[in-house]
Amino acid sequence: MTGSMYASVAGLKAHMQKLSVIGNNVANVNTQGYKKQRTVFRDSVYSLYSSGSNGTSSVGGMNPSQLGYGSMIGSIDLNMSSASYNPGNPTDCALVGDGFFLVGTKDNANVTNPANYDDFSSESLKSLMLTRVGDFEFKADSYLTDSRGNVVYGFMCVGEETDPKTGKTKPIISDQLVPIRKPRWEKNEDGSYTIHYPRTDIDPNKDAPVEGDAAGGTAQKLVDDKPKYHAENNGAAGDADDTTPDAEYEFAQMDSISISANGCITGVSKADGKLITIGYLAIGSVDNPNGVTHVGKSYYQCMEGAGDLHVSMLGGVQKDLGISQVNGSMMKQPEDAGDDTEVAYKSGTDILGTDTEMMVGFLESGNVDLAEEIAELITTQRGYQANTRIITVTDSMLEELVNMKR
């Protein structure tokens, strides 16, 4: 008799847990980029009352008889479908389709962009957090960050070159995955400014350009071109006898910073009105978007259940920019490598294209359907109520049993 009571207790626990999920969905009905969850019930354990039989030559078959002991939470699933989009600030971004923006701390760059290519792998990318909330802007430190202070990761511009076909100037984009920030500039004697883009030829141990072929024909870790190097450190400025560093270059001052639909970030120099390319946004995609793990504050991480994390660029722009591997330029070439030598890049570090589009000036709203949640709330309440009735009835029957002999 008490089996019904235990089954109902299990049902009460399951319905309370579902109510927690519904409450969280309703609480986040106006949270930007929130993805609703659903609760899936499954029946719990069973005991065998009588076994089944396939029958014999003289007796027919019988079905097994089993007693169940309530319900349990089978899974709490994440629904990553998009809903609607709300107008926002000029540098707000919203993804239409699968994918996430990649954000993290500045220290994460030591994992996604290590000094030694051998220390990098596709697993390194999982150190970054994923988000659908693109409330981005350049803060006082000249880094592109979200409202929580996490820096946005992407690919930086490291210079300019002239397109031989069109004669127009186009940006040179590094394939190293780093926090996006403004380039630096230097004031010249005539009052003009020279833009100094991040460099890949600086030895981080000496904080000076590498000498000759010290890099083995590969790029070093991408760092800001900020100090004025001394001649004794293979620099172009300063007195060889003076070891006191000059002042660092300041971050360039820009107006009219904008982000295009393909993730290109540009700004206009306050000095001469020249259009400067800062870099491109990187988009993260996982094998199972519904399998990412919540870490709070509208962030997710690619952990067990989500598969691998891949880096993509919007509109397939990586082909036009000539980059194909994350940190691929840091891969040291064999000494006998020829033009036809196939380079063994790290598996899973390809920069892919994506069908996902991006709306600029918008933020993604949550996908909670309030009417659906209220309906689920009502059925959950009634289910909880029905389970309490089973406990009440079982209690009454036990009372009658106890009172049989007075």
C-alpha cells in the first residue's frame, strides 16, 4: 500500500523541479538572448509483480505485470531557437541562425593565442565563453567588450596593402584569435599621426623585433606595437646607450566606429579622417548547440555534450582575407618545405564559413513564450495537486487499517 505513497512523493519532487524550470523561464521573459528550457519526465523504477511468458504448446502467452514507483526528471533541455530582435545601440550585434560570439578575459588570449604553436589545439578554444548577447562597445581601455566587461575575440588588422587588380588599399588580417582592440598611433613632428597596428615579429621575451630568421619563418604571438624600441634591441629608435624606454604609443582615437554585417569593425581617425580597419568578429559554432552548458549571466561554455567548438567568419569573408587556420601563421614550416608541401595544422582549427547572418544595431530577445509557460504552469500545478491527493487517500486507507481493531 505504501508503494502508492512513495510513487506520489517521487511525482511531487519531479513536479517541483519542473516548476523551478518554468519559474526560471518566466523570470527571464525579458532577458536579452535568453534561451528557454523544458522539462521532460520519465517513469521511474519498476518491480516485477509477475513474469511474462511466450506460451507453450498447450498454454498461451502472458504479459509481464509490473508495479511502478513514480516519475523522475528525464532531462532539462535547452531550446536555442531564435525569437525576435530589438533595436539597440549602433554597435550592438545579433546573430540570425546558429552560432555564438566568443568572449573572455584578456588572459584567455594566452590560451587561444599562445607564444608557442605547439601549446595550441582545438581544445584551447573551449577556454572562451559563448554568448548570444552582442551588447558590444569600445570601453575606456580601447578594447571591444560586452556590458559585463568581457573582451570580444576575433581577428585583428595588422597592416594594409594595395590590391594589384583594383589599385585600392585593403587590410591585412591576422589569423591569430585575440581580443579585439584599437590600433595604436604615434604623433609625428609635423603634427600628423602614424597608425601602428599589432605586430607578429616581436620577441615577447625581449619586447623587441626578432633578429633575422629567429622566428623560423613564422609569425610570433600578436602583440601591440606600443614601445619605441632601442637600437641595441634591434629597434629603429632611441640611443643605443640609453636603456630607458620611451613612452608607449597611445591607442588611436576614432569616431564613427561601426560593425558591418560580415563582422568587419572600422573607425574614422580623429587626426585625419582616414577610415581604419580594426578587425573582424569571430563566430563560434558547436556540434550540438542545445548541448552547451550554462555558466550564468547569459554565457555558455562548450563542454561535454556540446561536441567540438569551431571558429567561423560571417559571409565566408575568411576566403577573401586569405586566412584559413586559427593561429596557422605561427606554424613553423619544415626547412625543406616547398610550394607543394602540405602543412600539418592542428586538427579542428580550420576557420569555416557559416550561413548565419548578423544584424547590426539590434539585440536578440529571449525566446520565452509566456502563454506557453503559463499553460505549463497550470498543468504542473494540477499534476502536483493530484499527487498530493494520492498521498491523502493512501493515508486514509492506512488509518482505516490501523483502526480495524479498537
